Amino acid sequence: IWRSTNGGSSWSRVYNASEPYGCMDLAIRTDKSPDTIFAACGSTFGATIYRSANGGNTWLSSFSESGMGRTTLAIAPSNEDVVYALAADTSGGTYSGGMRAVYRTTNGGSSWTARVRNTDSDKLNRVLLTNPVYAFFSDCGYGPDDVFYNQGWYDNIIAVDPTDENVVWAGGIDLFRSNNGGQDWDLGSYWWGNKSHPLYVHADQHIITFHPNYNGTTNTTMFVGNDGGIFRTDNARDNLFGGMPNLCNPSGLNTAGRVNWTDLNNGYAVTQFYHGLPYPNGETYFGGTQDNGTNRGNDTDGANAWHEIMGGDGGYVAVDPTNTNVLFAETTGLSLARSTNGGTTFSGTTFGISESSGNFLFINPFVMDPGNPQILWTGGRFLWRSTDQGSNWVQASGLNPSGSFSAHAVAPTDSNYVVSGTSNGYLVRSQTALSTNSSTFWPSSRPARGYVSWVTFDPTNKNIVYATYSTFGVDHVWKSSNRGATWTAVDNRGAANGIPDIPVHTIAVDPTDTDRLYVGTDLGIFISTDGGDNWSVANNGFAHVVTEALAVTKVSSSPAAYQLFAFTHGRGVYRIDLPVNVGGGDDTPTPTATHTATATATHTPTATPTITPSPTPTATSEPTVVEYQMFLPFISAIGD
């Protein structure tokens, strides 16, 4: 826990949590001096609520019990002796990862009691941190078995009505409210239907806050933030669903007199891409997003007209440059799907992959051979190769040294040259990749202990390969001039002319000047014009945001020959013309910097997460590319 006494100019650590995952939530009383602070620390390996009565100078345990996981806190504004805690469960069983209990203290943390537990006789009281629609499958007649998708380790929030200490809101996948101090709960929103319905709120709640003038009568406005952006209700004290059986058919409910919601995402530009690519001409582009599907836009329709082409969590994508009706996309894990009709429909295309699905990463990388679009690569602990666009797969390697495969690259000039990285830092390589099989153990190296986030070849030289790492405390950009046999760090980590110690997620090489490198980091884009000897930040006109994927494409409509696309995890998509005047002179482009930040789409979502840290670097010189055209900073309203 860190404290600033000068408005954030400097910080000092006041508590060093012993629990894995550190401290996850804070709540501060406004009626005490010095500050009385509650902290919830720990997550999947146990959690504790701590209290400091002297502004954070000393801390004591206030409450903990076995099986208690990630916990969020809320102080009742109308009576600050009352504090609530919503805790996930870590003890195993049906509700593991879901709700363990809602706890309350009425004496400022001296003692705590459980207001409701996951053993309660009313199922609705047990699913605050569970997906309700699946938990009530059998009750609603949707299927024979209930399924408990628990997400208390990810979406977990609690808040108290400013005017009534007994009115409590909780958010997991959906929203709930209790009118009797957390003892009984009713559903306050749903995500599994028509998103234009007044009871609809996007899945995965992360924050609940009340209007500054909320008084419980003439002003009952409340805001919530989730994986789909921001929603508002102006009648937070009205009736809710009314329990079973109403939650089985919420779209059929009379919404009058019930808590209704409005989507506030117009102009809210925070879509979280995991990966993306432009089509070959640069005029169409698509990518996979957190909890908002795989979405596609184009220059003709503009930034407000992206549409979802596949639902769920989006991941990696690929397009056949010789036939753009052939697209590839995925959701989570081993879920690769192919469309042959331009994205109208997709079907699974993993036949032949016999590896355990548990070996594949949450967002599982795959790559299309840039020189032969029939060839695809993916992997969990083993590499898999398809030579017929995913219709059939064969095992192409033995067991990798450690971790799951996290990045793949094929040399544009030779399909036999393949390098893949793993989540534990290894890079494996082959120069005969089209003929390897399940008994082939690819040579490996380990430049750093960390997560290999990206691999790419020099587009003109198959012997030169770059790899990036998204782990703190290691060099983040590496270069090999011998096909991956040995590696040299080229990020000058921490130096004035280098990249700060921040995760690097992606790298692109300018095809017109291969000494010009672009990397995407936790804080935007850095550029080197000399092969990695010197770096400068390129954030003028570009957000300080996690940049997950960079792609260079030749374009037909731009004055420049090539454009660089940047897919970010939190600010949508950007692009810029690359310098035409390569090799000297003034090569700074000056594109138009305009945008409209809204978009629309329709689909049925699913819920799932990731988290990325972000520190702050200092720019040491003017970037080579100084202005970016903000071209798609749309919100998840495009694909709620």
C-alpha cells in the first residue's frame, strides 16, 4: 500500500502485503482524523482485511477466515462504523472462485459477521459472483444441469447506498441489490439478451458509484463500470427482478417501476484489443477484443461503424491476402475458427489437434504464413501445423522446453523458417519446419526468463529475427542474426536512449528500411531508426496505453506506400502513414488527427479477463513519428 501526502507528486510505501497478489482494495473513512483505512489483501491463495487507525502508519488484521479469496470493501456513507466486504471463495467445490460470503462490521472493524454465505438455502443469494443464467439452467428449463461459471477473482465489487446503510449493491457478472444489510439479494441487471433492453447491463462489473447529489428520493442516479463501458440508472431505489422465475425471462418483464439502465458509451474510447490486423489494402481492419468479440471496420463506413463478426472474447485474427473472404478468428483457449464467406459465419477448424486444451493460453496465438496463406501454426506445449488453412492439423514438434507457446513467426521469404516463443522465455526454431513431426525436438534458447510476447522476422532477411518480452526486470527486445540460434538485447533497457523497464508486447519492422523498428509497450510506441541502438517514444498524438499488436501494410488509398496499425488494450486502434523519405531528410509524416469515437454492433457476449500493469517512462528525444491519426478509439459499445 502506497501513500502520497502531496497530491501524488511522490509516494511512500506504508504496508508491504505478505499475501500473494498484494492488496486489491482500499476503503477510507471520511469521519476520522487521522485516516482510518481498510485494506483487502490477497486473492486465490487466501485473503485478509487489514485496518489502520493512524493514517496507514501501522496495520493490524481486522478479519480473515479460511477459504476467503479476493475481497472488495465498501463503507456506508450514512454510518461509517458499518463496512461491508464481498469475498470470493478459494476452498474448492461448486462456488470456488464465486462468492464465499458477504461480511459486515457494525463497529468499525472490531468484529465481523457473515450476512450471507454460499451455503444459503436461496440459490439467488449464492450467485453474486457467478453467472446467473448458467447457474439457473435447470431451474429455467434451459438444460438438465446447472453450470457455475464463477468469476469473483475478476469481477467483484460492492457499494453501499449513501443514504441507507442497509441498501447494498454487489457486482459480479451481473448486478445485485440487498435491502436488508446483505442478507437477501435480488438481481438488478442482466447481460444475456437484447442489449437495447432497459434491464440490460454488460457483463463483468468493476465499479459502482453514486451521483454526488444522490439523496435516495429525488436523486437516485447510480453509475456502474464494466467490460462494456459505463451504464447509468436514474432509479436505483426502484424494484428489481423479483427473484425466480422472473430471471428466466427478463426480456419479458414489465420494466415500469424497475431499475432501468442506459448505455453511456458514446465517445468513450476504451476498447481492449488483444490482437488485430489490417486487410492487405489497409482499408479494412479487424481484431479480437476483451469481452466484446472480434470486430471489423473499414474506411468507407468510418470509425463509428465497426461490426462484430464473432462473439465472446476475441483473440488473434488472420486474413488470406489472396482471398479476403477467408478469415480466421478465435475466442479463448484452443478455439480457432474459419470463415470462407467474409465473416458472415465461422466454423471450428482444429481437426487433428489432440493436445490437451489446458495447455493452450487464454488468448492463444496462431499465425498465418505470410508467404503461403494455406499454412497456419499454433501450439500449446507442442507445435501444430496446417497446410490446408486449418482443415487438418499435424503435430510438428515434441514437447517444448517449458511453458505454453505464446508467439509464432514465419519468415516471409521462406516457409521453412519458423521461430516460436513460450510463456517461460524459451525460443524454439527450425529451418525445416514444413517437414518436422511429433518426434522433432526443435533447438531452443532462452535469452531471458519471462514471457515471450511477440516474434517477427526481418521481411527481407530470413536470418534476422526479433523477439519481445512482456516481463518486468528483463531486457525486452532481442535480435538474432542467425535464425534464432543466439540473441542480443537491443532495447538499452533503462538508458536515456533506450526503452524503460516496461513490458513490450509487439514489434514491427519497416519493410522499406529494416533498421526502422517499432515496438508496442505498456505505455505506447517506441521507435528505433538504427536497428535498436537508440530508441525514442512516439506518443505525440498517441495514447500512453498498452499496445498489443503492430502491423505494417501496403496501402492503396494513402499518399504513403505503407501504414502502421496499432491495436491497443484500452484505446481502440490507431494508424499512421510511414515515412516515404527513407534514408535522410525530414521524414516526419503529418496526417490528419480527427476521429469520432462511437460505434455500433450486435451480438451475444461471454465474460472473461486479463490484467496488465502500467508504469511511466520519460521521453528523452523527439520521436521520429510525431503525430498519429487517431482512427478508431471506440468503446466496447461496438460489441457489448
